[in-house]
Amino acid sequence: MLTQRCFRCVTAVRNTLVTRGCSTVQGDVRVRFAPSPTGFLHLGGLRTALYNYIFAKKYGGSFVLRLEDTDQSRLVPGAAESIEDMLEWAGVPPDESPRRGGPVGPYLQSQRLELYRQTADQLIESKHAYYCFCSSQRLDLLKKEALRSGQIPRYDNRCRHLRAEQVQEKLDQGAPNVIRFRLEEGVEPFHDLICGRSHHEVAKVEGDPVVMKADGFPTYHLANIVDDHYMRISHVLRGSEWLISTSKHLLMYRALAWQPPTFGHLPLLLNKNGSKLSKRQGDIFLQSFQRDGVLPEALLDITTSCGSGFNTIGIGRRIDELIAEFNPSKITTHSALLDLEKLPEFNRIHLQHHIEDEEQCATLIKDLQAQIQQVCGEEIQEEVLQEDYIRRVLHLRKGHISSLKELVGPAYSYLWVRPSVSSQQVAAITAEVQHIAALVLKLIAERGEELTVDRLSKDLKTLVKQTKGIKYGEVMKLLRLALSGLQQGPSVAEMMVCLGPEEISHRFQKLLPFSETS
């Protein structure tokens, strides 16, 4: 049934004939992510790539990265390489790409120009396209006149009516030209996987579109259908902003006698207030998240949790769970509202997963070692860079921190650098510094290396009873100051377990001279 959006048949796609809403495809599911390297990868692009990746892996297909670099004037240096870097970092690596290669390359459109030219010539020969010699000045006048009269600007199809001898004369003279596709009325409705039945009589509202520019590069409209055809793309999952252009693309497929892929137009990813994600926001680029210590799993989780297409909605899902839970028939047309204020909570949960996984924890340790050295420099003790020490800190703090960067901030500096505590600070709390310090040193000597938070919590309560009527809160305040130089933070017992017996003893030995001189 069409209401099931043609997904009944997708479950048996491998090496079988697959009947879909728009086409019939022999072979595997093949999807593509085709960004333009005119900028770096942001959350909106990641979400489109992610849904394509999940779709491919759900149905045993291939995920292709194709870079649409035909707009040479807007290319950003380094963007092409960065896009693929970020996909790999995010955990959605392409099966075929400019870097990885593949059977239907090249995967850069700028390296496929001859293929586009051949297709444009084919459209010219079949009378589905024509040469246009209109100058940019004339096109500007058409646009201004339309705006002045309150109409939507459109090309008036003037060159469509040139006689063959007129066209040949201008070509012989070397007149600058573009190639336009001849739009025709009578576009057939198509069934979109997400939006259902769709129909746009494009010839009634638009002028004939340019498919080949004067510089010999194709426009998006031509290049994307040529590449999707020759790369054997079976499903096109792209943003809903392209839905209105699909009827135009289907006319081109019909003109070329090619079988089109199945189309699915994903709802927009918006800010939580309903405004569009903008590259000018600055903080939506993946490189920014990576630099700020956000885990890729947290980004994948939050961008899917705010949308649709899954059997259940939750937090803490990893990519294998997202693939297992994916159900394309549940993708709705409602825009997904992204609340980045919730990202720290997503990152906290996934950071906990990483800490609990031995292999991923080893990676975190190396990352944290580098951050400690960068932030603390020569002040650190060599012991704090040891793997066992950092692993202990991570396991004790898991569930409490949202990123590794927190651990190299001021609130946790005591873990890496011995705090500077003055006699005035100590004396302001209690006059019984020496007695309390001696009790702590005795406790640590008795416990040795076997320190646990639960056991120490009980021991500290017993220790307080051995003081001369000093309140529990004052004793803990002194211990916290001696251990960290701070008035707030984790429990004193956890601080002690993190630091270990040797470092605890060193820090409390320093308290003894204070009481002798006070």
C-alpha cells in the first residue's frame, strides 16, 4: 500500500528485484550524501548523512559520499577533506568516497565534466534542451521587472524559440551560452517515501532551468541526476527543501529514458525556537563540537532523538542501536526541533559508556593525558599522568562530568597540581589542625592501598568522633581544603580515593607545620 510508503519491499533488497514507488531497481540499496564543499560540515548535514548511513546499514546497502564541487567560485579550501574527516570522526564513514575510491568513481563532480557534457549533448539532440544566449544584463532586467510587478522572477524561455540556423550562427560566432532544459507540462505525480503523494507542475511557475553553465560546469539539476544514475543510487534521501525540485528532476529522467531512484525528503532540522539552523551561528559545525570535547555518539543521539524514524525514543543510544531501531515508515513530515542545551546531558551519558568500555577508556586516557600536559604544564607531578591514576579518576567521576575538558578546569585542578594552602586559611577553620592531620595520616597508614569511597566515608565519621568536639562540617571543610584547596567539589572520601594514599599523606604532612606556628 502507498500509505506504507513502499517499505514492505525494502526488506528483501539484496540481489533481488525491488519494486518501489518510483522505480524498480536490480541489486543492492545504494544511498548517497552529496554535500557541496563550499563550507564545513554542520549538524544539518550530519543529520542527512546519518539517515542515509542508517538506511544503508539497515538494509545491507552502500553509503556513498559524493562531493558536488561544481560551483568553483564558492569552494572553501580544506572543506572537501574536512567533510570526510568529520564523517569518519562521527562514526558514519562512507563505503565509497573521494578518499576511499570505489567502483563508480570519481566521486568529485569536477572530475566528471565530460559525462555531464555528453548528457547535455544528448538532451540537445533529443530536443529536450537548447542553447541560451541571453546576456546577464537581460536576465537582470527580467528579474527587476518581475519584482517591480510583484511577480516571482522566472526566465521567459526566449531562446527556446530560436531557429536552428540562428543557433548555429551564434555558435559559429563563439557567442557565450548556457544550456537550458525544456520544461514540459504534464508532470506525473510521484510517491515520496516520507511526504507521500507529491506533484508540482513546474512548467507553469518556473522558466526553463540552466543545466550547463557557460564555464562548462553543470548545475545541480543536471549533475545530481547524472551522478545518481551512473552511481546506481537506489534511494535519494535529502532535505525537504529539494522536494519542489523533484518533479523537475523526474522530467529530466523521463527525457533521458532513465529509471529514477526512489525519493524521500527529510524534514528540516531547526533550532528549538523553530528558526533555521544557520552557518552564521558558528557553533553548529562539527569541528566546534569536536574541539569542545563533545563525543560523536552524543551528536548522533541528540540529532535523532529530536526527530522521527525510530521505533522508540530515548537517550544514550549508540549507532548499532539506532540502526536496529530505525523504521523509515515512522519518519514524519514535522520539523525536528534541536535543543542544544540538552547536549551536555547526552554527552554525560555517552562519556559514561566510553569510560565503562575498556578500549574506549584507553582512548580517553590518552586524550586526557594530552590535555593535562597542555593545561598544567610543568606544575604537574609525573605520577598523575600514569594510566592507572587517570583510569581511577575517570571511573570515580563517571556520571558526574559531561566532558573530559571539565577535568582540566579549575574545579579539578587538585587532581593534577598540588594546591597552595596558606596557614591563614587553615587557622580560620579550626585550631586543631595538627590533631586532625595526625588522625588522617594514621587512618591512611592503617588502610594502605585499599581505599574505597564507602569504607572511607564510614572511617571519616569515626575520625570526627576522635576530635575534641569539632563539628563534622568543620572537619570536612579542613580536609577538603587540604586535599584540593577548594571549598566545594566531590565528596572528601572520593577525593581521597582519587589521589591515593601516598598523595594524601604528602598533602596532610604539609598541615603539621601550620599548627606548630599558629
